[in-house]
Amino acid sequence: MGGIKRVTSASLPPVHLLTAVSARKDAGSSPTGIVGRSLARQMLDAGDRVRVLAEPGQAGGWPDGVEIVEGSITRPLEHAGVFAGVNGVFLAGAVPATVGDALVAAQDAGVRRIVVLSSHGPEYEEAFPPETWFWLAIERAVERSGMEWTHIRPSAVMGAMVEGTYPATGSDWPDTIRTERIVREAFMEGGHYPCIHEDDLAAVAVAALRTDGHVGAIVEAVGLPISTRSRVASIAEAIGHDITAVEVAPGDSRANWRRGGWPDGGIDVTLYALQEYGARLAELTQWTLDQRPSVREIIGRPLRGFDDWAVENAHLFR
């Protein structure tokens, strides 16, 4: 007679919790849904189990096999049970006011590791009083939690224009390219922005959640600066149509982005970065190349380029 195989919790693949919130246009905010869906696919492919705590607008489009819990990481006391049985958390979209409650619930449930989708904001927030911190407040709370932690500070995510999150550059391109075959933006001639493909950012998160090599580290998940003109050219090639690129004054881009709901803080950082990366391109490119471990070292393959992203998302611009 065949024996009965007893399945214990120890023999099951680990559960990882991903959090996703509705699009935020605040400076430094990444598209949690787009990154999270890529992360979920990669975790499932690796054989792990995935649970998602998603705000209502982010509850759809996840891969088969993902357990979806509708709710918000910004209100963690309403969803404390979502941490049960979880090994690691990809903490995306938390806010300083309630991140402590989320961390207590996670620790009480036995969560071992927190990987924060952060921003480069902490580099600047340290010069200001703690009561003004946002990203740094989240990072510091996680560091004090007693759980293992990794902070991922990414470049702008290529898919941000799909989800409608920071940065403002490119945010209206799907509309103007579809309707007019035109892009109007400040610093068209010299503007550059550092970007990373969402799949590469998600792969960094996979490494942080599944391996021990990044515990207690701040990971600079940065891609090389890309010129505004080259991004437009990549989209034109992907859709098979010419696109007219028109440089406008910074004030015109500001007014346009304000109409799109962007706060002045996010606009200010976008305009500053476009100009700064263009003016200091060689220096800031070298800074990116000097980061260790590099994204390529972490994920074990070359980074995906904007040409790839444009082909995959050509339908948005047709």
C-alpha cells in the first residue's frame, strides 16, 4: 500500500505579501501596481506563493495563482490578518502615519523580512527636521522594527506613464501621440531622465526577498539617464509612425502637468531632474555605472532598455 505523505507548513513554498496602492503623483512615488504585477509573475515562476493587498483600483490584472485581498496598506489595522503565514513583505505605498501599525502587525504575524519600495527622497530629507520626512520616516521605521530589511531606491520606472505616477515627464504622451502624433515638453533638446524597466526593478525585489545578500542594505536600483528625444524616437519606431517633438518653455510644461493633477512638488522635481541630468550627463551617468552592487549584478542579466518597453507598450500610443 502506498504511504500517505503529510504536507506541513514547513514543506510549502514561502508566502510573500505585495502591497499596491492607487497612483500617486507625489515626487518619488513609483507605480506599485505595475511593479507589483511583474514581481508577482517572477515570484510565481520561482515557485513561491504570492498574496497581494491591493487598493480597489489595483485589484485587477494580477497573474493567475495570486491571492488578492482588497484593502490598503495605508489602513493596516483593518487588514492585519493579511500578514498571517507571510515570510516577506514587499512594502510599496505605505505612509509614515500608519507604517508603524503595519510593521507591528507584520512582526506579530511572524514576518521575517521587509523590502521597501522607497525613493531617492531620503538623501535630501536628512537635511530637514524629522517631522517633515516621508520616505526617510518609512525607512527608519522599518529599520527599527526588528525584522530583516532592504530599502530599494529606484530610478523613475518606465511604466510610470501607464499607471499615472511620478515623474510627470511623458505622462501626457499616450494622449498626444494617439491623437496628434506629437509630443510637447520642456527640455526636449537636452533633457534626460534616469529610468528603469519595471521588470528589472521587480527582479531586484525578487533578489531582496528570496536571498540573504541584501539584508540591511540600501539598493540603488538605477538605470542610465535616457534623453527625452530618444524616448520619443523609441515610441515612434515601435508604432511605425513619425512623432513630432516640440520643445516648450518649462512654464508651459508646468501648466500642462498642473492640468493633469500633478502637485507642484512633483513638477519641480521632474523639471529639475530633466535639466540636471542633461547638464551633468557624464557625471551622473558615471555615478550610475559606479553603483555596487549594480542592477545587472543583482539580477544576473543586462537591463532592459526603453526600446523594449516601447515595443511592449506600443498599443498605448496607437
